[in-house]
Amino acid sequence: MISLKQITYALAVEQSLHFKKAAEACAISQSALSTALSELEKQLGFQIFERNNKKVLTTPLGQQFLDKARIIKLQVNELQQMADAYKTPLSYPITMGVIPTVGPYLFPKVLPALRKQYPDFQLRIIEEQSHVLVDKVRQGEIDTAIIALPYAHDGLLAFEFWQEDFYWMTHRDDTMASREEITSSDLENSRLMLLEEGHCLKDHALTACKLRSSEQNKTFTSTSLNMLIHMVAGKIGTTLVPEIALDQLMNNGSELRAVHLNEPGPHRRIAFIVRPNYPGVANIELLMTLFGTRLSKENRRGQAR
């Protein structure tokens, strides 16, 4: 079988038309190069070069071989360059899933800095509920997904980068709006509104409050946190939101108050999930570090204000 090494040696001889110079260029002995080329010609069934003590000539069939060999060598080099580029952090496109209660609040905080540091990084984002994203990762339809834990993700790796608590959102006229902390027992008569079934945020909120779904206010549910916040502003009820969403949901909301839920936490953990054999795991680990660092900076900045 013809080897890439033999092709390299033959192209080196073609370039210099001198076996000794070709051997030096390939960093091998002249005898090793001659042996390799003799074996190549034996495999081909024709001579590539005519050689004597004074000069080296390329045969007509040999020239045809070398022309094709040059293309092969170029393509192999391109494959190697592709492999080298793959080793460069965030140098190839990634398709990332994210749940609706994370994506709109996470990406505005982390993507500007990520884009500045890795301007060529190509990211495609898909927003879906947790069960859909877990299945898509398992099936290889997407590279990774950001979900909130705890959530079943058997067979997948999880890289946590953020932990957070919930805050109780109420109208400023509420009698408990001035509190710094609130417990689950305080919420029994708070007309608590949560997201519809299927959103893991609802399950995490109920767990944090030690409530059953049947104990939740059924007068209003929504598929979006923003809609729930509008309902709170309209004094229809109260809700629970994750810390990561506070700054956006409270924006221009002077009639709203956020009170920390004083129950054992963290109330949810944010993580990348990925297949164990996914070849870009190192990139996911890098994103985990970058996202976590950026969120920590944003959190400290918010506390300073």
C-alpha cells in the first residue's frame, strides 16, 4: 500500500532532482529515501525517476503519478490544518440549546464578552424546554445544552457554572413587600403564580418552597416569566423568579419588589450537558469557565450598585 511518507519523499526528489538534497530536506538518510522510493516504484509497477550518478529525470508515467500525488499531499495538509484548527479553542461552530428561563437572561450578560474574546466563534442557539433539549443532545441533533439542575440527564455529562436562589416578586403595595427575606410558609396566601407544566423552573420553585402543585394559585399560569411579571405589576398575584433574571424583569418596574426566598439553596444550578464522547468537550469546559466568570463579575457589579 502506498504511504504518505513515500509520496512525500517522491515529491521532495521531484523538487530538487537530487536524492541527497531530497533526503536532507526530509531529514532521513539517502539510503532510506532510495529504499522507500524503490519500494514505491515496485508497488506501482513503473519507474518514477531515471537516475544515474550525474542526474535525475522524471519519467512520463512518473510525472503523472507526481501530479496526482501533489494533489493528495495538499489535501492531506488541508485535513491536518482542519484538525489543528479544531484544537484551537472555539474555532468551529457549536449548536447550543437553552431553556427559556435561562437564555434571555444569560446570553446578554455573557455573549458580548465572549464575542470580543473569540470574534470568529460561531454559535447557533435553540430555545426549548429541558426534556426536548436533553433528547436532542442524546441524539446528536445539537452539540450541547444549558439546563437547570436538578433535572434527569442520565448518560450525559454536566458542567455546572452557576448557582442561584429564587426571589419572590410582588407589588410594592403588598404588606410583605418591605421584607428582606421570606420563607415558604409566608407564601401560603400570596396567590403564587408559576409557569405552566413542563417548565423545570416550576418544579424547582415548588421544591424550594416545599409546595405541591395543587397548592399553587391556579387562576393564572404562563409560558413566560415576562408575562407573569406583568400580572404581578397588575396586582393579580405574585411569582418566583431566578436571580439571573432579576435585573431584566425589574427594569423600569418601580411598582415591583423582589424579596429573597429564605429556604435552603441553591434553589437551582445552571449547567451545560453534553455527550461523554463529544469531541469538543474541552470547548464546553472553556465555555463553562467563561460563563461562570462573567456571571460572577456581573453579580459583583450588581451588588456594588
